[in-house]
Amino acid sequence: MSLSPEAILRNAEQPVPRYTSYPTAPHFHAGVGPDVYRGWLQALPENAALSLYVHVPFCDTLCWFCGCHTKITRQYAPIADYLEATMREIATIAALVPASARVTHLHWGGGSPTILSPDDSRRLVDRIRREFRVDDDMEFAVEVDPRGMDDARIDALAESGLTRVSIGVQDFDPAVQKAINRVQSVAETRAVIERFREHGVGSLNIDAIYGLPGQHAQQLSHTLDEVVRLAPDRIALFGYAHVPWMKRHQSMIDTGALPGVLERHAQAELAAGLLEEAGFARIGIDHFARLDDELAVAAREGRLQRNFQGYTVDPADALIGLGASAIGKLPQGYVQNEPAIAGYARATQAGGLAAVRGVALSAEDQMRGEVIERLMCDLAFSRRHLRQRYGSAADPLIAEAEEIIEADADGFVVGTDDGFMITSRGRPFLRTVAARFDAYLPGRPNGHSLAV
């Protein structure tokens, strides 16, 4: 039975986090700074597995839908200066972690990491390999803007060991592209993908967005048909988050052209159906993967995880964020670097760390974070597992879950023999259900995007 419009509106209009962390970034504070971060890095265990995220906060054009920390520049000098600061941070952190620690995953995000020159791309990878102990089979992924991508940049990344490329598409409809200031043809996108494949880059992710201005079911269906023809292994399908109070450039978007909540919900469900029919498994809230892709396999086996890059199978002991505004997670908690590029660069001088905020995890944070992550990944959690891991401290949270099941009027959740499960009716509102276990959320809802 389908949901009524009233039920959709009641649940979808609630602004809730995307839960790439718990507690979420609005609850980070200045109590976690360079000294705390230094201690956390030094306390990592011997042979720790490290995942490195490098943030490159520059683009040469401004996409009006963007929610990232980025700066627009047509000059290369600021990028070159920033890269030197990042090199300093890499050296500082490498000297603090155990010498036996090894890098198993490397991810470059932005901004547009491919704004780096070919030589600087090589230099950055070489510095990481020189400063850290890097696994021979390290996964190396880069977010790529295909517009203007040239052979030299592709060659440099491929020769540096790139294993996965993530291509931003958003939407292929010309009218929608004009409304978000991102004009990008299918032919240009395909040519870049084929070039990476010729170099042996074996895994492809494509990002698309629903809920964009002027976007309707017909445009979204056409875009997804074209995306499927590009034969990606994974597709990330995000709902556009319109938060102009946080990202002022989004005020360039005509709010009157944005789909309403009911249409956004219809677009999300239409897209999920189209991609499942095309042979993709639905992963969590916004990812899809070929059935034989490692992400889909991990989802079936209960090994899926979620972090600031979205869904992942990365089992690293620590995620270390490098660059301005980058966020990391260590066993003790979360840490975020100075967002301002100039301030970040100053902080990296003389062996300094750029951490300015974060949060140390309490035992309750760890437990609630695990429940929220399992819901976001598995749509379920186990009472037995919680009690085995947290003892009687889990009882109040389990009681909360039982109250949520009892009060559920929409058929979103059910109790199981061993816990709590989100139903197929509740799946589109997964973030809303997860938010009910968030002890920090009451009173601070307005910093987040709509639930659907």
C-alpha cells in the first residue's frame, strides 16, 4: 500500500542529517584542537590501517547546486600554494602515526581534485607514498569533473595507481544544466570515462542528483538511461540539498523551479526502480551497485560502512582528513581542519596541525553511532549484539527502539526476533528513522536538508 501525501509530507519535510558521522558536524566544538589531535594520532595502534582523504578545495567554475567547501579560481598560483601546505600536513601527520601504520585507502575529493596539474598530481601521490607505508593493493579513488579533462591529467592519475574514478554528472538535460550552471555533454563525459578505462582504471562511480530546479521525471529518467549506458559499477544518487543560508551561491537557483516534496519523493522512488531494473542493488539511502561489485557484496554480508565519502567497505582503523575543512575519524572521535584556506596554510607551518574543532566520543556516542550506522547500512540492528558489546548500558536505547515501534503509525519499522528493522515503506525515510536515535538533534534541526 502506498503512503498518503500527508504521510509523505509529514516525514519528508523534517530536516535531518545525512549521518556520515555521529555526532554530526554541527556538534563539533573547539575543545578538540591540535594538541588533542596530536595525542590521538600518536595513540594509534601499531600496524594500524589508515584511510587518507585529501581535500582539494578549488574549482574553475561555480556550480550553483554545490554544497562543498570550495573556492573558485582561474589562477594556478593559489592552488600551488595550497598544495605545499597540504604536503607539510602530510609530513607532520606521517611523523606522528606509528611507523608500522599502513595506508589501505586513498581518496581525493573537492572541490575538483582534477584541477591539479599533471605534475602536481604525481607529486602529491609520490609524497604520500614517500611519507607513509602504503599497501601494494591500496585503493586509490579520485572525484573527477570531466569538463575540460585532458589526456595529460588522466595519464598522470592512471600512472600514479588510480583504481577508481568517480565522475560527476548530476543531470544531462540542457535546461537543468543551465539552471544549475553546469553544462556537460554526454559525449564529453563518455570520452573521459573511456580514456580512464583504456588506462586500466577498473572501477567507475557516477554521481547524479534528483530534486534539481526544473527537473521532472522525464529528464531524470533520460539522465539515468544515459548513466546506465556508461556502464558504471556504482551510482550515487543524491537528493539536492537546498541550504542557501549555509551556501550563499545557492541563492542563484530559482526556488520556484525546485520540485516540491511530493515530487522529490516520486523522483527518488522512480530512480530507484529504474536502477534496480537495470541490474543495480539498492544500497542504503542513495547508492546503487552492480550485484557483483564489492559494495553490493558487503551490503549482503553485513560489512557495509558509512563515512564522509558515503557508503564504503573501508575497514581502516582511522580516517585521516588532509587539507582545509577535511574531517577525520580516529578511535577517540572526530576532528576537522580549519576551513579557511589561508588559516589552514598558516596552521601547517613549522610542523603544526590544522585541527580546529571536533568531538571526543563518549560511550553513549559510540553506541548510538553504531545503531545509526547499522540502520543507514543494513536498515536494521541487533539487540543481542548491542548487549554483548555495551552490556546493560544498551537497555535504555533498546527501550527507545521498542517505543518507536509501538508509536509507528506509518508502517516504517517493525520489531524482529533480535531487534529493530526498517520496512520497505520506511526505506525512503531512513534518515528520519535514524534521527530518532540522535541524542543531539532536538533543538538544532535547521542546519540540515530535507529528509527526502
